[in-house]
Amino acid sequence: EVQLVESGGGLVQPGGSLRLSCAASGFTVSNNYMSWVRQAPGKGLEWVSLIYSDGSTYYTESVKGRFTISRDNSKNTVYFQMNSLRTEDTAVYYCARAVYGGDSYWGQGTLVTVSS
Amino acid sequence: QSALTQPRSVSGSPGQSVTISCSGTISDVGGYNYVSWYQQHPGKAPKLMIYAVSKRPSGVPDRFSGSKSGNTASLTISGLQAEDEADYYCCSYAGSRVVFGGGTKLTVL
């Protein structure tokens, strides 16, 4: 059974850092492209980052230079290092497999709150 | 990086059909056949309803269908049921990035 379990969210002050984890089971993350998608409270979905099977990574403009997506193949886990956090980064962060494909699968999300 | 344009809300009575549009550009919707549609109920993760413009994942009722013409994709839901009431988002590959629509709230009257 395919499962994605996000963790690492929480309350952080502006300028702070958090690392999100996305533990996968039922498939191999390194054979798929994985994304992070966020949803601010009461707002729509926003694609944030993507890592392909070849290791190439892509980001939405607003997080370039601040956020880093990576994976640990031995742990079958995808990570999202978020630095220099801003209040506008407050959102539920979803980990998703194949976000624009037919075998798309999403985790339940983890809430990140950036506030002083 | 503009979001795809969707109507903020649509509504229909049980048994009727509704269509939700998703307008983009040649750089996203019009340039690739990687348009997906997601359904999201409150407090839940999005669920894939349509991928590759018009394909349905297993388990999704054939009441849901997708199409594309030029830079605009559409999701049609026929035979509306109460459980279809949700937010719907279109999603498109856009060459090394992904873009979502702003979302459409479907109300079943």
C-alpha cells in the first residue's frame, strides 16, 4: 500500500528554519518525481518544489534560495529544508508523488506556522 | 508565475451537469497534455480525479470527464451528487515547474 507521511511542521518565528520529512512506503521515491505543495489557510494549492528521479530540482520563484528539496534513498524519504521563513510561508505542506501524473498520491500534510 | 484561471464558484442541482474551466497559456495548459484535476473536501488532502487531460484513475466514476481546447482545459461532472460538493483544482506541467488553478468551489444545491 502506498503511503506518504509528512512530519516536521510546527510554529517558528520569522527568519527561522524548519526541516520537513516525507517518509514513503509502498514505492521507491528515487524512481518517481516528488513534489511539495502548500496551501495557506483558506487559500488554494500552490506548487513549491519538485525533485526528479535524476536528482534535478526545481522551485517556485518565491522560495528560491531559501528552501531546498532533497531525498535519502536509503530511508526512502524526501526532505524539505526551509530557511529564512516568512509569515507568508504559513501553510499546510503536502508531499506528493507524481503531482501532474496518473499515479499521483498525496500525504495528509503538515502545518507550518510562521509567527512571532 | 501566475496561477491558472478558474471560476471561483459553480453550482448545480443533483442530477445536473456542471463544467469547470481552467484557462492558461501556451507555456502550460496549451503546451502540454499534462493537465490534471483534483477534488478537495474540507480538511482533506487533494484527490486526483483526472490526469493527462482526460484520463480517469481507477475508482473515479465515469461521471467525471476532462477535455482541452487550446489553452483552456475543462472538467465536466455529470449526474451531480451531493458528495461532489468540494473544491476543484486544475494543475498543469509548465516546463520545469507546475502550476495550479486558483480553485473552484462546487456547490450542489
